[in-house]
Amino acid sequence: MPPGRARYRRALRREAPIVVGLLLSHEDFTAMTRYPSFPFEDYGRYLHHLDGLLRTLHSQGTQVAVTLFDPDGYGDYCATTRQPPDAAATRTRYVAEVTAARAAVPYTRQPLPALRAELAHAADRRATWERATDALMDAGLCPECGRDLATCAFDGASRTLLRVVEAVGPGTHHVVCSLPTDDGPPLLAAVHIEADTDGDIHLAEADALVLCTVMAAGSAITRPGGLVVRTTDAAGAETVRGWSLRNGEPHPLSEAEVFAAYCTDAVTGEPVPPEPGVTYRAGAPLPPPLPGNGPHR
């Protein structure tokens, strides 16, 4: 072997990223055990060896991402591509060609339970974003300005989120947006925001993107949604405020409406006790949009 070849190949291997598919639930794992070529019979043992693989790759300096392996999607992939499902090579191609384009979480030696929780959150977030985007894509043009409603409504939702944060003031805010749909479960998105006294805010951009997309989808869905902000101030006191979301624009709820929404079982309709130490307040009126920054400009 020419001098340096092994060293160069090791260096390239460290710079080549690897995507590993993870069977997130016991049900997903069980679905794969019907293939004789799948080497595991016990989910706990599967997770143990997967954790060992991830640790080994990380210790070698390899950049690793973990993504969701969906058995139903795998079955569709095999049927579409006419590849044999009972083959390790097909599973590898599925991860490389399909799953790698979906939600993925970087592996940084986090414990496996934390990694699975991150992946579940990332997968839910992407699914919500895709459903909200589909609703916007079907909406056509904005009736007020004639532009594409998806772009128009998303711009307005981004500005509205900033107006909501300005209205509730400094603190740690957990913002949740829910939107009913006609063809499935409600769209639900959340973002954690830190707002300081200087007006600066810090947030997870991926979560904010999905929340604004759901808010924007409210412009294309006739049924009203909801927006709730739970604020923790510097002293640790918690306050909950709420707005109804109609045509993508928040309208403040009264204190009684916020209390009723939080203290009613969503399934049975029965009252539930309020959370200790939590203050329920009316949704604050939002600052008006800046000139030229209306929702349809």
C-alpha cells in the first residue's frame, strides 16, 4: 500500500457522515421482526446494541445523525422500487434514499432515552410542518393582495409572534398554537422563547418556523384556533394568557375564558382543578403592526 493511503482513508472516513435509522417504538420494532433477515428478537437488546454502535462511531470521530425508520414507509418504498423487503441491503438503501431526507437528530453521546425523545419531537415537528404547509399550498392566492397566500400568511404570522412576545413582556415564554382541521387531529406547535428587558429574544428557530407555519395555516382554515402563552418571570411566578386565532390573527380571550380553557378536561368536558401557583389572565391586546407591515403586505 502506498505511504499515507491508510491515513488518508481514515481521515476521509471521519469526514463522511453516517445516518442511522432508529425503530422508535416497540410496535415499529415488532413490525420489522417479520423479516427473517432482521437479526433481533428483543427490543431491549436492539436498543443496547444500537447505543453501542452509536458510541463506537462517535469515538472514531464520525459525524452521526439518527433518523426515524418507519416500517410502513419502508413497505411502501419496497413496493414502489420493487426491492426485496427481507434484505439488509434494502434497509440500508431505504435509510440512505428516503429516511435521510426526513427529520434527523445529531448524535452527541446523549443517553439513548434522550435521543429517542429528541427524535420523536423532531419527527412530530416535521409532520406538523408538512401538514400545515399542505393546508397553505391548497389555499391559493391572498384575497387582499393577490400574492401567494402561503408566503403572505407566513410573513404575517412571523410578525404576529413578535407582537405577542412584545405584548406579554420580558420573561420565559412557552407559546403554543393549536388549529383544528377537517381531515385529522389538530395542528399543534410550540416554541420556547426567552425575552429580556432590552427587547432581545432567543428561540429555537426550527420550533418557531413550525409554529409560524401553523399560525399562517389559520388564514386558510375557517375554524378558529387558539394561542396560549405561559410566562415565567424572574421571580418564578407563572402566568397564562390566551387568544383565539381567527384568520391567522389573535383575538384576546377574557380571564374567565382562559381559566375555563385550562381548567376543563378536553375529552370529558368536566372541570379540573387549576394548577397551584399559576395566574390566569386575559390575553393582552397586541401592539399594532408597523406601517407597511400589515398581514397582507
